[in-house]
Amino acid sequence: MNFTCSLKKNHQFRSVYNKGRSIANRNLVVYILKNNEQVNNLGISVSKKVGKSVIRSRVTRLIRESYRLHENNIKKGYNIVIISRVSCADIDYHEMSKSLIHLLKKHNIYI
């Protein structure tokens, strides 16, 4: 990911949850908070409700890959937290990508 750093600390996630705005669909919830940098910061959260560790890792990889391939079309300067829902356990890459693009367009950060 060329233009993106990771959110790793709990306080970074909490600030996006508390100050940002969220939009959800059937598979994902996306929180967005504007930052004053020229890069995006991405955080991915997959709950244990989604499944065991193999399934959670797969969902995380699908989300990260969907984001990476569309990274050039996403505006810079945002903290983005993507939360998966239980229905993500059964979907494939194309459906994940459509869900992510749909939410980014609703947030008006997808070009």
C-alpha cells in the first residue's frame, strides 16, 4: 500500500470511533475521520463473531486487498477504520470489493 499507513494503537481506533462518521452496509461498517496528513491511515477490525482465526485472517486479507487495489481512487488525508460483520465469513473477493467501494462512495472519498 503506497499511500497508506496502519492504525495500530487502541487510542487511534477510539478517536476514529468517537469523532468520525460511520456508514454501514450488509457486510462492512466504515468509519472515516479527516486527518491533517497527506496519507491515509487504515485500521481493520474483524470480531471473533465472524469465525475462527483462519476465517478472520481470510476476511482481513480480503479487505486489505480490496483496499489496496482501489487505493489510487481514494482521496488522501483520512483515518479509515473498516469493521467486518458476521456475513463477511461467506463472501468472495468481488463481493467484498463491491461492499467496500459502495461505502467509500457514500463517504464521498472514492474518486
